[in-house]
Amino acid sequence: MPAESTASGVIHDLGYRRYDGPRLGRRQITAALAWHSFRAAFGFGRGAKAKVVPVVALAALCLPAVVNAFGMAQGNPRLVGYDTYQPLLRTLVMTVFVAVQAPELVSRDLRSRVLPLYFSRPIRTIDYPLAKYVAFTAACLVMIEVPVLLLYVGTIVNVHGGAAVWALIPGLLVGLMWSVVLAAVSLFLASLTGRRAFATGAVAIFFLLTFTLAEILLQVENVTVIKAGPGGPPPLAPSGPSLAEKVSGLFSPFTLFDGVRMWLGGRGAALADNVPHVGAFGALYALVLVVLLALSLVGLAVRYRKARLS
């Protein structure tokens, strides 16, 4: 019979310091991941190039509030509304911000294939996308609400007796609506690919294409003037927004935001050329916006459940 082997392995102590601190659980890990993702959305912890887009975007959004404060100091009335804060500028700047920064939060981990390391810890599959979503929603809130708060501060400084706080609340609620939807949609689109350039293009194309589509549909339906020949009756002006005009804003998140805002009692129209008067269709705008948000969140959760199994 063969002799019994007496070989045995040897564990070498290389002198590494052992970790004797507390072992944190699921809640603390998720909170740490959310905080790290929030910092990453503004480029903290990385080089100067990573901070260019967030800094320039925030400065661009704050510029109207600063200009308005100087104008009010000269005796002019406030020209910028809280709930209609420079809608076109906000649309363009937030499109660039979410298109560039959403892939920073999700695409890098997918391409580097580090998700198994996250999921080897005591966190559930839903915790990772939830932390990313909370972090990016908070980042969008900073981008949108800071200019509105700056506008309010500039107003109370230049108005004798101050300004009512309740006038600020609609603007903050509109900003919250923008943030929760933009973060969900952009993270879902960015999570579909690990290539950052493709993710950025997907997010930008979706928001710009849908916004352009809503504008084109409105412009097509808005041409209702009947041309008259020589000696004929005068041209007929449109009596009011048509059905197609009212529903044209259902094709873009940005026009959905304004439709819901007007349905909830907002005065004026932030995107007057795109959403004339939603009327009784305001509830439909809100429903479509909720469905878009739900589909984006479910899609994000499913995407990472699939990523964990792969």
C-alpha cells in the first residue's frame, strides 16, 4: 500500500494589520454607497476635469438669480418666477448634467465588473440601485433648488419687509418633481450599457429627441389659420388650443413637468410654446409622468437583478 502523505500547508503571517473595528451591516453599507455616489455626481474625490460639468452647470443655473438680484437692487420687479425658473435654460443644462453624470454613477461599475464585490457584502440586490437613485436625486435637487433658494434670498434682500415663504414652496415642489423623474430615467438609460460614451449619448438623445418631438407636434397643430384669397373672408384665428395641442406635451418629460405644474394651479406657462393649456388633460399628464417614473425605477431594479445573476 502507498505510504500515507504527511505534507501539510503552511500559513505565513505577513504582518498585515488586522481589522478589529465594528462590522457594519446592510443599512450602513447602503448609506455609505449613497454618500459616495452623491460625491461622485459632483466629481469629488477625482481630478479637476470631473468637476467641470457640475460646476459650470450649477453656475449657469444660478446666473439668472444673480442677475435678478442686481436688477431688483436697481428698483426693478422680480422677473424670474420660483416655479417657472428659466425653463429653457434649466431644460438644456439639466439634460447635459444628467447625460454626463448618470453614467459616472452606474456605467463605470458595470464596465469594471465590480458588482460581484458589492453584492458579496450583506446588501440585497435592490440596495445598490436604491443608493444610486437616492444619491442622484439629491444631486439633481442641489442643481435645481440652489438657484431657486438663491433667487429667494436675492428677493428678500431687496424687498422691504421680506417675501412670503409660501411663495417659494411651489418652486421647491416643482424642483422635487424634476429631480425624482430625471434621476430615475437617466440612471435607467445609463445602466443599459457599461460604455460611458454610449450611456451619455442614450440619455442625451432621449431627452432632446422627446423634447423636440413635442415641440414639432405642437407647431404642426398650431398652424390653423385659413389663408384667404383676394377679396375673400379674413383669415380665421384659432379659437383655442386644439386637442392635439393639449396632448402634444405628453411625449417629453420636460413638457410633462410643465403640464403637471399648470394642472396643480401654477400660474403662467414655463414652456408656453410647448404646453399651451392642458385643461382637463392635467390628470393625464400626471398619470403619464407617474408611469414614466415607475417604469424607470422598475427597469433599474430589473437591470441590476440581471447584472447580479450574470
